[in-house]
Amino acid sequence: MASMKDISAICGVSIATVSKALNDQSDVGEETKERIKQVAKELGYFPNASARALKTKRTYNLGVLFVDEAQSGLTHDYFANVLNSFKKVAEEQGYDITFISTGKEGENRMSYLERCRYRGFDGVVIACVDFDNPEVEELVKSDIPLVTIDHSFYGRAAVISDNVTGMKELLSYIVKQGHKKIAYIHGADSAVTKNRLSSFFKTAEELGITVPDTYIKEAAYRNTKAAGEATKELLELPEPPTCILYPDDFSCFGGMNIIRERGLSIPEDISVAGYDGLRIGRHIEPKLTTFWQNTDAIGEEAAKKLIALIERPKTTIIEQVIIGGGVYEGKTVKKL
């Protein structure tokens, strides 16, 4: 296996110069740096991760804690897109990512924090977990650099989709289309749900829309069956709504199936709208009206913020970064 000594011999420079060049330090000339990198590539040289960790006090490995209640893993469209963007930026900055697991139940099971210590993560991003879980609280309260996605926690840095403005813009669009009987099937209790629900009621009030209690239902995110059951209940009301909002696009598909089973047409007989902006929603007929969340920007900002906390801890501000999106009008909300 090639070493820095081999590279220094071929290039006629010191081992220290080789090390500086391979680490892109500014006190080595660009021509020399390029020559050293080219020789390293030709020799198949790769830095020893253990040696680099001892020298830099970093492993260049980021932990990802992602456990959603539906156990959907990376089939969860929204978070899959967010984490893909996170991964891309992290890798561009020389970091690897590893998903955090506690291992099997039993004596050797580790807590989230213990696993992070064991793996030596430089930092951690947390997305879609039960933030009331004591193990999550333990990790968030630790000294490990950390960023949360869609949840602000214990003064930690957070990157959050603008759910308040998102719901306001989506509901405003629906009302502009002439709808006044609007139902909302919201997700299970979480910071995201609370923000969207509060924004829904506040916007409705501002627009002069009355929302009866019977128009508000709950269904877990991405649960098409629960969304379908809630849709049945809404359709059976003496005065059913003219439009139903769903917690996410995936759940909306479950509601649309029930509507069609009842022999109703979308949007001629009843309108629907999702939330997230999944690509598949643009490839069905009619195209789904939804609020598009900027998953690329959310993942990118989370990676940049986490790496900044690791590399520049004294100057990086702990803040909540809000990422906007926009209404995708689609064709599932009828103009009355």
C-alpha cells in the first residue's frame, strides 16, 4: 500500500508538504499541490482513517437518527428526499453518514447517545423521531454537535419547513377557489401538526371561514387506511365539506380511493388537497393540489449547519432556519 513517504520521494518534497497538500492547506503552492495529488491518485494512496482521526480529533462521520412511527424507513418520501440532500452535501464536504441504531434488545443494547459515543460521530442530525423519548432527550442534551429537522429542541440548531406559512398559503388558495366548507384531516400530535393546525384555524378566521368541529379529523401521517376512514366520516355528514385537506400527499391517496369507491368524481363532486409536494402527485390524473416543501434546501441547510457546528463551533450561531415552499395548484381543487 502506498504511503506519504512514497509520494514525497517521487515528488521530491517533504512528508509534511505532502500532508499539507493532501489536506488542501494554503501554505503549499497550487502547482505543487496538484502534482502531489496526481501522484497520490496514480499510486492509489488513501489516507488511513484511524490515523487521520488521531491527528484531527475527528472521524468525518455523521450520525443520522431517523425513526418514524410507521417504520417506513427510507420509503418515507419526504424524509428520504431531505436525507438524500443532506447526504450529498455532507459527502461533498468529506463526511460519511451512518444511520444510528441501538442494536438488538438485551444486555448489549446501547442507547442512542451510547451508540454515538461508540461510533465516534462528529455530529448528529435528528429527523422524525419521538422527541419525548428519554433516549432522544439524553442525546439532544449531550455535548455532541447536533441539528434537528422539523423540531426545535432545547436551544439546539434546527432546520424547519415553514408549516405555518405553508398551511396559510394552501388554505388561502382553496378559499380563493370559492370553497367555504373545508375539512382538515390532520396528522398525529407533533410540533409540525400543531403549527399546521394553528395556522389552519387562524387563516380560516382571517378569511371569514367557519370550521365546525365535525370537519376536523385525525389520521397518522402516511396512513392511507386511517385517512380513508376519516374521509368516510366526512362524506357521511349531513352537510359534507366541498374540500378536504389531508396531512400529507400519501394519506390523500387513501382518501381519494374512498371518494372514488363512493362513485364521486374529483374535483367535480368534491375537492382534495395534500401536503408535501411528492413527485408522484404530478403524474396522476387529476394532478394533486398540494403544498410543495423544499426538501433539497432543508437537507442542504441541515448539512451545512451541522458541519459548521463541528468545524467552527465558536462562531456558528445556534438558530432556527425556516425553509419556505409553495402551492402546487394541480387539478384536484375545483373552482366553485
